[in-house]
Amino acid sequence: MVRRRRHWRAASAAAIAVALASLPAAALTLDLPARATPTGEDDRAADRVLFPVGPRTGSGGAGLVAEGRIARRAWAIADTRQTPFQLMQPLRDQLLQMGFAPRYECRDRDCGGFDFRLALDLLGAPAMHVDLGDFHYFTAEREGAAGAEVVSLVTSRSVGRGHIHLSLVTPTEAPDGFTARTVEAPAEPEAPPGDVARSLEETGHAVLGGLVFRPGSSELGEGPFAAIAELAAWLGEDPSRRLVLVGHSDNVGGLDDNIGLSQRRAAAVAETLVGDYGISRSRIAARGVGYLAPIASNETPEGRRLNRRVEAVVGAP
């Protein structure tokens, strides 16, 4: 595969849109949110695509040309409140774990808005929908056994629906093996019974193990969750007890986005305590700190997994 940087001129936008045409299938397996359904696909044995690796402006922008086998896939997720960042985060994290190195990432207006979207080679509607004021873009590459591979993700949303688009370019001589599957996020290991209450009493805080959030979402998966039940029992023993639920994240993505996602996850635990266990809302607060308080290195997948957590902190009576 031959790749080179070129400056993206406004006059060449139409030619690029034609040249962009599709993307590859490599030895890559991507786990998608459980409710994701395919909406379109396209494969080409050999073609050339230009990926933006910088913001689009009126005078152009930086691009990465990739040649090889090209595959494009699109999915929609019905009845979701996930933001484009929330849809993107778990997919991007999987690609990083597979050895892809980030080349460029941006969101809607920071990317260049309409001009940026116009230059992207995506499956058309209704397979893929892009809200020009609400989308997220990510592209990365890795060196495979047969040569370099380039992958690009675009996430967006419409009313009540999330949208995901993946483009993948692999060397024509590489084995064909792109797959995507829908899964629930893996549960964190559950603490032994009594550990949550004991930790609250001894240290004033406790990590809530065993929680399952839908991939990239603030929605809790199917319960019940033993850690939340223990919190409810602890609160029920003394009506003067108060808790602050604190959400944490890894450092993949912007701080503001991660703070928002981590707070919504903490709030989801709070809502479960209120709705399922009858705990007064006035006794629980939810906060998010994003990646500001790691408990492990974010340089490894295991460290990032440990940093994505919700903790309970004893509040003032």
C-alpha cells in the first residue's frame, strides 16, 4: 500500500469525493453496542481513499492517502441517548488495544463542519446519517504483517438513534477477515459480599465492582448489581448517612467529554438506588471527574479498564 500526505485543496473536493470511494476488510473484530443493527456495507478489492488528518478549512486541510482493499460498514442504534462521543469511545479504545495509533480526532465544528463532512467518503443515507453540528471523527493506522492498515470511524445521531460508520483500508494481499459483533460491555469483577460496606466504614470510600454499562453509554445493563444492593443496605441502616457517587474514566478523549460521561454513569447508579431501592434522592449526590483521579496507568488496556469506575464516597451527615 502506498501512502503520502497531500494538502487538501478546496478545488479538489469533488475529485476527492469520487476517489474516496470505499474501505477494506482486515483481520479485525469490533465489538458494537448490543442494539446496533447493520444499515449498509460496501467492499472493493482495490481502490484509493483520502482520510483527513487535520481540520478542514476554506483553503484545504491535511490528508492521508491509503490504497488497498477497502470496506465500509454502517450501523444504527435505536432508542439511545448516547452522544457521538459516547458511541465513539469504546470503539476507539478497542482499536487502540489492537495496536492502531491515532492519527487525528475531532468533533463537528472543530473538524470543519460542512466542508469536512463533504470530503468524507461515507455510505449515503439512509445507511449513514451525519448531523453536521453533532458528529465525532477518528482515524488511526497500524503496521500489519502485509503492510499498513488505516481505519476511520464517524459517529453521529438523529432523533432517538445513534449512527456508526467504519472505513477500513488494508493491503490487497492481506487476508480478508473483518468482522463486527454486538455485545454487552463486560462486567467488572464483583467484590466479595460485605466489602463495599466494610470499605465505606474503614476508608470512607468504595469502588463499585460488577457494574455493567452498555458500551460507550451511561445506561446500566441488566441488573441487579450486588454492589448497589450493598450501598442501599448500608444507607438503610442509618437515615443520617449520605453518599457521593463519583464517576471516573480513562484518558482517551477530551476532559470535558469524559467528565460528562463519568457523571452520567454516577447518576445512573444514583437513579437505581432511588428507583429500585427507595433511597431518598436528597441523600445521594452524583459527580464526575473524568480522568483526573486514575488508580492505574492509562498506558495499558488493563489500566484503562481499572480507571473506568464508579466510587461511593461517604458524605457529610
